Amino acid sequence: MKRTHLPLNGLRVLDAAARHLSFTRAADELAVTPAAVGQQIRALEDMLGVVMFRRTPKGLELTDEASAGLDALRSGFLQFEDAVRAMQSGQSSHKLTIAAPRDFTQKWLNERLPTFAADNPNTSFALVAADNEIDFTEANLDIAIWLGDGPGEHEGRLLGDTVFVKIAGPNSGTKNSEGKKIDWPGCPISEGEETLMRVADGGLAIEAAANGFGHAWVPKMLVQRDLTAGRVQVIGEDSVSSRGYWLMAPTPQWRQKKVKALVAALSET
């Protein structure tokens, strides 16, 4: 069934003017001018073909036609308020569905989510592996993290920097690592060396390097924990890439309070 177009602004002005029986006091409540109130009432009267107010020696007076609709009008506005609260309560559940590459979740994200969860005790999480393209329309995602040149068509924020480091196992010297390259999809750095091993992601490249298979270029933020633990070492100079880890989401999801809170928390770490 086709719904009737409702002049909601005019009805909102009518409700205020009817309660106050004064365009001036209605204007104060609505933070507009009395002239604007008058214009909205006249436009509403023209649209509905009904006179809403009469001026009498005692002041403004509602017509019978306007009075007949006020109870239903106010009930409708209360239902609008209930609807808004219901939608906000859905958001206040703070269930966050996050898509991220498996290696990034393992090496970086899992260390930081517990701190966010402790600060937001009502939050629950659903983590989705996203090693390829991310489709917000099918996955019902709130936010995603991906390794790329930017957020594309979505809102986004870069996490950390775009520095890549060349790593090898702790017992591998620079000479032993030369010519033994570990490659993985998405790695933006190519040295023209023959690939000894190709793995599925940067996390597996770190593991292969730690086990002595050769050297690999990986994002510095992805390997930081392994460097601190001494599982791998940096060899040679760092390289700044165009690619980094981006938090991203379509505008409606990006504006959610729970998403804003997560973005702020992860950006500070």
C-alpha cells in the first residue's frame, strides 16, 4: 500500500503551536522565528485544506478540525520517539562485527581487543576472516580492516604507518638470507630475486622466516611482537610503501557510536 506523504515539519510546528497557543512561544521551543512558524502553519493549511487556528480577542484558538487530529498526532510523535529509542537500543548492544585478514587478527588485533572490551564491558565481537575483497552488503559488517592503498569508496583511517621491514630468522645472517625469498600475496616489494617459498599471507611469511627459510618483506606493525620476542630480526633498511592497514566502513556504519569508539581506541595503540 502506498503511504501518504506526511508534512512532518509542519505537523511538528502544529503540535508546538497548539500546546502553547502562541506562535512566539512555539518559535522559542523550536528555535525558529515566529514568522517561520506562521509560514509552516499556512503551508500545512493549504496542503490539507483545513484552517488550524483562529485569532480571537482572547488570543489564538484551535479550530475543531485541528483539535480532532491532535491526539492522534501526538500519539504518532510518541511512537516516532519509541522507534528512535528502539533503533538506538539496537546500537547500544555494542555487538561489533569486524572483518580482518587472519594474520592481522592473530598478530595485532587480538592483543588490542581485550583492552577495548574491558573499557566497554557490554561489547561483544564477531570476527570474520577477510583475506580477499570485502563486501559489506553481504557480510553484515560494522567495520573492516584491510591491507591496501586506502579505504576506496568507504570512510577510513590508516592504522599505524606503511613501513615494511625485511626480516629473517634470529640465526640467519644477511648473507645466508640473500637469494632465499619468501613471497606472499599483497606484498608490495619485489627485489627481482627468485622465490624459494610462497605462502598465503604475511603471518605465514613471518613464520617461515623465523624457521630459517629465508627472508621476507612484511609490515612492521605485523611483525613487531615477533621482533620483540627475538623470533626474527630485521636485516637491511626499512622501506616505506603505499600500502598499509586501513580501518574502513561505509558512511552509515562509520557513523555508529560503537564503530567510532573502536576506531579511536585502535588508532591510539
